[in-house]
Amino acid sequence: MAEQKKSLLNVHSYSKECIERYDGALSQRTKTSDAEPLLQMKLSDTILNLCRANSLWPMTFGLACCAIEMMCCGMARFDMARYGAEVFRPSPRQSDLLIVAGTVNRKMAPAVVTLYEQMPAPRYVIALGNCAISGGPFAVEANYDVVLGVDQLIPVDIYVPGCPPRPEALIEGILQLQEKITGKRFPFPQNKMPEGR
Amino acid sequence: MDVKKVIKQWKSLATDVETVDNSVSGYDYSLTLEGAKLPELASFMLKQGFYLVDLMAVHVMPAIEVVYQFAHVETRCRVLARAAVVDNEIPTISDIYQGANWHERETRDFHGVVFTGHPNLEPLILAEEDVDLKPLLKDEKSLKDVAAIRRQPPEPKVAKPEVVKSQEQS
């Protein structure tokens, strides 16, 4: 019995296939943010990216029910502060992460684009939930107002699927974004089982 | 509220005044009237202490119908007023009930009903480029007749004779 359950104890994201998948995909990934960073110093880029990745400031921007999960992420139980992403800013000019949490419709689309344009580079976008990824349940013939995927409007870095996604999924999305920025999966001290056991 | 007086006034304005069972339909009186009489009815309702709950359009066979829901502030009385739209136009009541302003803009968005005399009939819910979208108009296939969507009075219950089953055990 103990032998059978041993495989369940493996942390999935550190399994062999998963690591291979990460490494394979990492080489193919490119930076999607279109604007160049304000500071252009190649030597300090690594340090700056490390700082950026561990202090992501999301914007207070909820569109639908996925925003409830996003709020939940900031609260005590899930606590995004552990990963440095808890400082929700009320202004796009102070934030560098746009979490599109919910359905984007055609009335809202110009506002989303304006908010994205007002963010200083480097800026990152997480599409949270099926609606923001592809229109989700609204991708039907009778739909007349929902934008089918926020990536039709702005470049998206990380897609977090779910309807709505669990807060853990959003935290995983933020960790993946950190990995995308720095090239490493952070933060290491929180990884209690680096060997997957 | 003097019920008899109010009903008398309704009968002078509406073509049809019907008393409905509240427990079945959720309202007490159902009025059917011409669109031209709407402002007169609305100002009378306001004077009697009714408030406007909601306003919406229904796309049915002969013409689009605009449905107004009124409720009384003090007594339990809900009134449903229906008016058929003629030539896509119906007079506004937003100068009498200010709350109707956004409801009428929404109805124009979804069904394209033009409320004459409305101060600002711009799109409210849809994007500005979708002025002529009218998304809630039905196609010919799903369009129904007015009579088909009206709530029918429930059939009187007839006590069925109990069928006595033969309990023969072999």
C-alpha cells in the first residue's frame, strides 16, 4: 500500500516530463511585451528581472466572477504576498501586471486596451479564466457582444484556464510568469520538496 | 388608494383591464393599451402612488410589445401594462418617471424601439458602433404569436375517479 501511494506524493510540477516540457518550451519562448524597458542596462538586466519577477504589482481590475478568485488570492488563506504579487494598485501607471479576470465585451474592450497602453513597460498580462482566454461559454453562435479571447486585443503572457480557476491556479500562473521573466522558477526557499519526494 | 376609482380610470385609458391571480402570475392587474395613451397612464399611476419597477420589450408576432411593470408603494398591488409599438415608435415616459430613462435606452439598444421625446437615446449597454445591432429581435423561425405566449388561465381541477386496482394474488 505504501509503495502504491508513493507515486502520489510526487509533486507534479517537478516530475521528469514536466521539467522537460518546461525546458523545451523555455527555449522557444520570446518576450511578448512590445515596448522596450525604460532602463536599458544589459549587465544589470538579470538583477532587474529578478526584482521585477519577485515584486509584481497587479492592477485592481476585475471584470467578472474570476475577479472573486483574484481577490481571494490576495487574502490570508492563499496570500499572494508570499510571492510578492499582493500590491494591487488602483492605477495602471503604477502597476506592471494586468490580470484580465473575466469576460471582456465589446463595450469594455476600448477600456482594456487603454489601461494596457497606460501601463509602463515592461508590462505583463495574465488571462484569467476561460472567458478571457477564448470567450469560454460565450463562444456560441448567438453571441453578439463578447470578445472571444483578450489576446485579440492585447498580447497575453500567461493563460490560466478554469471557470473560474482556483486561486492556486492563479498563483501557479504568477509563478510561471516569474519563470518567464527570470528564466528560473522562483522562489526557491518555498520549494519544500525540490526532489519531488 | 380608491380601488374602484382607479379601475374606472384605467378602463377609460386602456382597451382591456383584467384582474389576475397574484399567486399565479405575480401581479394583480393586467392592462392592454394603445401607445398614445401611455404618458397619460404613467402620470395617473404616479399620482396614485405607483412606482415603475421595470420596462422591457417583447418581440412577438403582430408588433413588438413594450411591457411596463408598476407596483404600489403602500399596498400590495402590482400592475402590468402592455402597449404595442406602432411604426417602431412609442412615446417616452422618462419625463414622468425619471427611472425609465435608462430602461428605455436599454430597450432601444436591444429591440430598436424608438421612444419619441426621450432626451438622450444613445446606446447604454451596447458599444457605440452597435447602434443598429438590435440583438434581441427574433428571426422568423422563433417568432411567436402574442396569444401563444400569454399565460393561460389554469384548467379547473376535476376530481378524477380513483381507479381501483384489483389486488388479486395468485
